[in-house]
Amino acid sequence: MNHVTLTKQVKTHDDQGNASKSTVTEKKENLSDIWNPAFNEFQFGDSPADVNSHLPNPFDSSKWEDLPQAHENKEDVVKYFWLPLSRFGDKITKFIPPNTTVNEQSYICFLFIHQKLYFISIRLFHDDTHQNYNDIVEAYANAVNTPIIETEHGKEFFYTDDSIIYVAHFHDDKSHILIEVLQKGHSKSDDNTFRQLSLDRERKLSPAQTFIPSQAHKYDIMISYSHRDKELSHRIYYRLLEDKFRVWMDVENMYGPIVERMAESIENSEFVLLLMSNAYKSSSYCQLEAEYAFKYQACLIPLVVKNDFTQTGWLGMLVGLRHHIDFTKTTFDDAYTQLCKELQHFRTQAIEKSQPLKSAE
């Protein structure tokens, strides 16, 4: 039997609500307490009696013949029972993070096929107070380290492995969001939703989320910049860190053997970003850094960070005809997306070059 277990722990979200028609989780002293969905009490393959024994107020009967049938499933006999999340009382934190609220109509449903548990569905209903459940969805996604899919209605996700399909998606009428875990090898009445979510996941993930880091380097990226361009340079740096890139950057003025630290950072990075401006071009340290990266044959990616920059002199010669990304002629997000695509392009090329050639058969 497969445990319905989500293994990666996540931090709680501080999103309190005081709605009159809400189920509120127990308040925690420390908002950084670790939270993880507690599905581990339930196992795929459990009988209705097994699941019923773990409920806060067990049903009088969990006999197969007494359970209602889910007629929307046409392929086989599926039966179920459900109960409001509010029935779990203090134990509601098994299903939603502390200090979050849900509409009182929200519930959990357990579905069985051949008298065995194969599907769990949590339905969180919207109202004026609960217009979205983005924090809860994000916490569930973090539990298995899967990226969020941003939609016009709110956040969704799709995750699959060898044993489960695990998703959050909106109901067709957008009245509620569903967080669902399905045992692999079975189907549900709206499998098209799962297939679409899988496609949306691949289409909507940012290049940063699909980047495959090199195992041969300590850092993915080294940022070479002028401190006179600190504002935009730091914004790029912190955005890269937020997207889990391994980045080296001289955030403050370097102390000690400066040239040695420059060299080490370049030698331990797969990519070197040259943040070009006239201030960068006039800096002897920036010139030394860029020329060493060039001679070391690091993968250089030039970025324009000032709109008055002219590509002349030593920097114009070094950059040559390399494609550069201009952060001054578009929005930051658009330019950043271009940068991520460029990183992914070079990373994919490096992977392909590292593959051994197959001998002809």
C-alpha cells in the first residue's frame, strides 16, 4: 500500500482572517513553525473502515453497501464519504496551515474503488473573505517542491511521480479550488483537467524554474558590475537568488586580495554576466574582471544596464557580436525572462556537448 505522504516540510504563512463564517486553524506562537500536510494517516489501499477510524467523528457505518456512489465516474463503481473540514477542530492543521482560514462549507472527500482508498479531494470554497487560497496552495506545492502555475484566478500546481498525481486547480465554475491526490493507475471523472494542468505547468514555468544547474561549478553565475550601477545590479542579483540560482556577486566593496577573489569567482562560475554601462567601461577593475573571464573562456552574457551606454573601446571589442540583453529598453521582468532563456539555452548546449557520441550500429 502506498502512503499518501507529502515529504518536504514548508514554513507557515502569516495570513490571518476573522470571517464570521470561517474555520480558523489554531494560532501558533511562532509563525515560522514548520507545517506539512498530514495525509500520512491515510494510505492508498485503505478500506472505508480504516479511513473512518482516523476521522475526528467517525461515521456510524462505513460498510461498502451503505456508502453513496459517485455516479460521475462511468468506468467503475466508486463510493465515497465526505465531511466538513470544521469537523476536525484543532486537528484541521493536518490539512491547512496554522493562522489561515477557510470558508465553513469547505470539506474533504475520500473516494474508494474496489473498496480501497485511491483518491482524496479537498475543496476550499470562495466568499467575500476568502477570494483566493493562494497561501494554502503555495504551502501544498512547497511540500513536494513543485512550482506554482500562475493563472488569472489564482495559483495552481501540478505534480506527479511514480505513485501519485497531486494537483491544485479551480473548479469549472470558479466557486472553489480543489487540492487533490490521486493514486497512479486510476482515473477520475475529469482527467482532462489533470492533463491540461500538466500542459500548463510545462508552458507556464519560468526558464529559471527549469534551469538545470551544472555539477562542475560552485556557482551558476558570477555578476561583474560597476558599483555606480548598484541599484539595478542588485535587483538582478536578488531576483536570481529568489529563483534559486547560485550567484556570486561582490555586494559590498571587496577587501583583501581583490584580484585573487575576482579570479576565484570567475573560475568557479559557469556564466559571467557583464553589466555594461559607461561606468563599467571606465573602471579598471571591471576591465580586469571582464578580460580575465574572456581569457578563461567563461560563458559571457552581456547586459546593458544604462541607456547612455556606447559599445566602444576595450568593452566593445571584447563583447563583439555577442547577443546582449538590454534592461533599458523593456520592462525589468521582460529583460529578466530573456536572461533566463539565454542561461537555459547555453546550459542545454553544454549538456548536449557533454553527451558521448553513440557508435554506429
